[in-house]
Amino acid sequence: MYSNFYSKPVENKTINILAIESSCDDTSAAVLCNNKVLSNVVTTQKIHEEYGGVVPELASRAHQQNIVPVVHQALIKANIDKKQLSAIAFTRGPGLMGSLLVGTSFAKSLALGLDIPLIEVNHMQAHILAHFIKDEAQRIPSFPFLALTISGGHTQIVKVSDYFTMEVLGETLDDAVGEAFDKSGKILGLPYPAGPLIDAYARIGNPTSFPFPKPKVDGLDFSFSGFKTSVLYFVQRETKKNPKFVEEHLNDICASIQFTVIGILMDKLKKAVKQTGIKQIAIGGGVSANSGIRNALKEAERKYAWSTFIPKLEYCTDNAAMIGIVGYYKYKSQQFAGQEVAAKARYVL
Ligand code: KG4
Ligand code: ZN
């Protein structure tokens, strides 16, 4: 049976990786041939919408139902037989424990059954290495670069010196940036996840209508819980004066929220560039879809001569292809996991 061992890097070999992601509320499986994605199947669990956020217990149950059909579909779409697989890669953490257990147990069993190596993957490392998925239309950052990972579960600035040498320079002390969007949206009566809706309303609103305070946080760390509270107090105060305030000013409120949140992210990025001297910025995570952050990065390219990198949206939101690309690099350097490997809800980079 395969276990942890490191030997000479594997060169000139076709490596077929089946990758599995189940850290939150997306069940996903992908097949990669070397650094190229052959299939990337994602099943988003709709059940959480009616609860206004992810319910961990329901997420694990849904993963259990989805995992076999999703893997089956990924293999069919890739036109790869199980016997052609070189290894199984899976998300070990960070994430919701019940969700991680489903993908971890499935990956371990399949690797054991097929007698092929098992590769454990850190989800945050995967968001970053998603930039290295082979895609003719995309430019690839060179080392070292700064990665800004922004989603419903994460907010981090990471210095990436190599595929496996990453240093977290700053991260959120409380809510993730996606949560700041989603919770602000909830206060405005928008359905979950509110991020894309706030983005849509913001496009036709005035970003300077309602100034919200930016939190004062040392270094490169973030904090969004105070911001959410200031949105709540603002909305409560204004609706007392005018019960139709939100309805009448939705576009301007959303534009102001987005303007503040993007301002917080950009301030920290500028600080990180100043601190490290690195001007290559790669972003990832679901919030990378936001038009405000995309425009701000384009402007920074012109204004500060940064090079910015945004992967295709399907590789920004949670997906197994990004787990597969880490699997590919780990396979090349023969970094395998033993069958005793366990899921880790908190898994630092
Ligand atoms: O990466 P992701 O799909 O899942 C994880 O949370 O890991 O990110 C989902 C988050 C949600 O909070 C959602 O509201 C946010 O990304 N999001 C956006 C936009 N699209 C997705 N936030 C702001 N603007 C968007 N266009
Ligand atoms: Zn994620």
C-alpha cells in the first residue's frame, strides 16, 4: 500500500488524477491529465438557500448523496476509466468537518480499492494553485506573487514563493469577505447568497451615497464583523425615519457597501505590495467574481504597474479541478498520504 514517501520527481509520464472537493456546500469531482482539466463537475447544494446560510448537518448529508454520482459523471465526461487513474486527490481541510469526512472517506476507500496513491490537499493552497491549471487563454503568475483569496469562508493574503512555499501575511480575524456581502444582503432582505445581487444592484447605484466606516485593523489582517454591524445600525436608523428606505435606495446602499468592502481589500493589498515589493497579484475564491474588485485591480494595473491574475470563474468558486492541480504537483514530487490520514477542519497553510 502507498504511504508518505518522497523520491525523485516524476518526469515525462501521463498523470491522471481524480480529485474530490467537499469542504463546504459544493460536491465536486474533476479529472486532470497532467495540468489539463478533462472534467470538472460541481453540484451546488440548493437546500441552504431557504436557511439563509450553509447548514453543516444538511451539507454533509447532501455530500453523501451526491458524491458517487458526481465522481461517476466526472469520469464519464473525462472519458477515463478508473483503471487509468494514477492517484486520488481530496480536500483534507480546512472546512466543515462533516462535509470533509464524506470526501476524505470516499477518497481513501477508492484509493485503497484501486491500489493507487492518495494525495491530501489543503483547500487554501488549491485556491492559489488554481492559477496553474493549463488554459491557453490565461496568463500564469511567476514566483513570487501575492495571492488574495476571498470567498464565503476565507479572506487571506498569502506570499507564494513556490508551489509549496506559502506564507500567510494576513487573514480575517472574524467574518470572511463573502460573509460581509451575504450578511449585509440579509439585513437588506436579499436572499442567500447575496454577494452576486449586491454586485448587480451596485452597478446602477452611487458608491459614495452612504459612507460606511472602514475597520481599523493592524498589519495585513482583516475584520468584517464591525462593518456588518454598522450596516445593520444604519439600516435600522434610516428605516425608522422612512420605512421604505431600503426599497427606495437599494442600488445606492449596495453600491456603498461594495465600495467600502472593496476599499478595505485594496488598502490591504497596497500595504502588502509596499511591504513585500511584490507587484504580481493573483486573486481567487467566489468573491473574485465581483465587478468592483475586478475593476479596482484593472485600475491598479494602470496606476501602480501591478500585474493581476484572475482565474476563470469556474476555478475561482469551490471546485475539484483546483484540488486536482495540487494533486498533480504533489504527484510529481511524490507527496502521498497514508491511509491513516484524517480530515482537518482547521488546516493552516
Ligand atoms: O468560493 P465560493 O463559491 O464558496 C466559498 O465560500 O468557499 O464563494 C461564495 C461566496 C459567497 O459569499 C457569495 O456571496 C460570494 O462568494 N460571491 C460574490 C459574488 N459572487 C459570489 N460576492 C460579491 N460579488 C459577487 N459577484
Ligand atoms: Zn473555497
